[in-house]
Amino acid sequence: MVSSVPRLVIAAPSSGSGKTTVATGLMAAFAERGLAVSPHKVGPDYIDPGYHALATGRAGRNLDAYLCGPELIAPLFAHGARGCDLAVVEGVMGLYDGAAGEGELASTAQVAKVLRAPVVLVVDASSQSRSVAALVHGFASWDPEVRVGGVILNKVGSDRHEEMLREALDASGVPVLGALRRAPQMDTPSRHLGLVPVAERRADAVDAVRAMAAQVRRGCDLDALAALARGAGELSGAAWDPAGAVASASSSPRAEDGTGDRTSAGAGNPADLGDPGNRRRRSPRIAVAGGAAFTFSYAEHAELLTAAGAEVVVFDPLRDEQLPDGTDGLVIGGGFPEMYAPELSGNEPLRKAVAEAAFAGAPVAAECAGLLYLSRELDGRPMCGVLDATARMDERLTLGYRDAVAVSDSVLAVAGTRMRGHEFHRTVVEPGAGESPAWGVRAPRPRVEGFVRQGVHASYLHTHWASAPGVARRFVERCLTS
């Protein structure tokens, strides 16, 4: 398969330069022209893709070379961009910033090279004039394999300021494709190094996206940007396919295989998983937590669960007093439950239903916010009480990639399975691990963390199941047999 979807990577010299405003505004502006726009985000961020989804009407998708491996970046991109007219990829941090101590791994530059996509550099020009040329020249020449195809100047003070910036850049060989004026801060409040999730402020978020689109329309040459996108190189190879990934994955990978999930399990139809007579079984119903308190989820997770034969249904722990009828398993992902601790605690019927399901042996996969929700209490308020642990807010932000190994056999993996993950929280759970920990983590310090108890796997670690589709397959199998 060859993918020739026009595409742009929106990057910057550093965080805070305006990437999200420009990328989201471009997505919305092109969508307003009637184009099917595929939105993507470099890195593990769950929040920006929510704004991208508002701008385009399509699921925002992450491209993370640390979590998934560089070899999956192009297939995952092609999967998300299938049938689209244009793709916009928002970068992470500075253009060349990646996983600490790992060179270019997981950087925007690496993703741009893998995708053979031109880069548009968003530069905060608020405190410079002629120096902008040296800055752009340095970024454009640092890596010859990275094609910086244009610049968008952000926070420009006046017509005269813009004129000086353009004059300075004339000799750089990098065209100016837009200039955005300094503007009052749009209604995009932030929390913990990111925007507040869309689900928490839906109406305001819609207005914010419209404002970004209007700002980009006024200040950018959309025709020139579209022409640059059409100059992206062709990508060869097959698009990622959840059904194919599940069918070829092992649900019980061997420790020496690394993640192990790229080895064949010799499976047939994923809907027949767990049935020794190969008779079609009913689809297990897996309830996935959603709503304002649980917004962190990669689109590929639900796709993999469905491909493995499950029926995926969403429930809102803030509103629903019971689990969906016939629930066989639970997935409780990340988010900001600490912002909704009173409401979560006040929904006693659902807390009891979750606890009853867990104690009855139903498979439960909980990440970060899900870990807090399963604890006895959060900031002194009763939670589900599935885990013998308490959770509280903390001033310190825990943030970073993690290389982990499964310590205990669980509904997600066998002991010894290696996976890569990401931590992002301002909370502390005490104790940090149960008698059967979930993961062993080597850096920033060796430790074990998380809890494995009956069918429960609860941990701070966010993982991307596209890198290990056997996780989804194993979880669905356990939902069939529990």
C-alpha cells in the first residue's frame, strides 16, 4: 500500500511557541473548506487530540515513537489518515526534543522524517526581529533530513514588526507562510502542562477552536500551506489494522520476546478467542469509563478490543449509577478524577457496583485516574475500595517515559513482559505497590509499582496497546472466561 495523503508537521523551537493554536486552527480552517482532515499529535498527550477532534470531526490520534516504536509511526498514521484529503500533525516540545537520553527518539523531527512530511516552524517572534533569521536557519540546517518548508510567525506586534521579520527571513530560503498578531489569551485554560480536556468544558472548547480557526484564517496563507502539504513524499507499506494486529498477537507472550506481541498465536477469527471447540462465543461486554473525569484514552485501544471480539460500551462514573447491563470487564483509564472527587465519591451506587464486579473476579484494567478511583479514598473521600491503598494530591508533578517489565501475571500480561509507558500525575498512592505489583520500572529509580489482585490490574503507567496488541487479546479472553 502506498499513502500519498498530503500532510504537514507543525513544530516549534520550544514549548509555548503556539503549536497547538496553529495546528488546531489549521485543522479547523481546512475542515471549513470541506476537506476531510486527519488530526495527529506527536507524543503521549491525551488532551490536545481532544481539541483536534473538535476541529476536524475525526478521532485525534497519537504518534509516539517511544511508546509504539518508530516502525509503527507510518502504519498508525496511514490508519488514521485513510480516506482523508489532508493530515496535520502537531509536534511536541521543541522540534528536536525527544525522550531524555535517547537522542532523536520520540521527537517531532524523527516523526517528520519517518512520515516524509514537510515541517512548518511556529516561531514566537514577540521579542526579536532580525535574530529570527538565525533561529530559523539553525533549525532548518541542523538535520538535513528534516525539511523545514515554511515559517509561521506568532505574536507579531505590528505591521512594522512583521515587515522587519519578513525582511530578515528573505535570505533564509524558508518562506513565511503566516504571521499571527499578538492577541488576548484565548479561553483555553491549562492544567498540569496541558489544556483542560474538552469533555470538561465542551461549549467553551468549541468557541476556543473557532477562535483558533479565525486567527489562522486571518494570518496564514492556507493555499500555500496546502501546496506544501501536497509535496510530502509517498509512504510505502501497509496501514496498521487492529484486526490483523490482534490476529497475529500472542495473548501470553514469552518474557524473552520483549513485548512478545508480534509473535503469531496461530489464532483464527478473534471473535472465537478462548473457545477450544472454535464455536463462536458471544461478544464479551467491556465497559470503558468516560465522561469529564476519565478523558485519557487512545483511540486504538477500543479498536483493538473490538477487533478481539468485544462489545465496547462507555459509561460515565459521574452520572451513571450502575454499570452497563451484562458488563464482563472494565477499562478505567486516565484523567483528572481529583477535580471531581466529591462527585465520584457521591455516586455510591456505582462505586459499589464497581467493587462488586472486581471482587467477583471481573477483569479490570485501570491506569492512573483509574488507579485512584479503585483506591479506598482520594483526598479523604471514599472511592471504590477495591485496592487497599489511599490516594492524595501532591505538589510534585511526576512526568516522563518509563521502561517497564510486568512483575506479576495479570489480565493484561504475563510476568516478564516488557512494555514502555508514560507517567503523568500530581497524586500519590500509598502504598505505591501491592503484594503483587503490576510493573517494575528501572528509571528514574528502580522500583515496583501498581497492583495486581484477582482480575484487577491497576497502575500509574499509561501504555499504548498498539505496541502490544496481545494485551487487548488477553484481556478479552479473560472477560470470556472469568
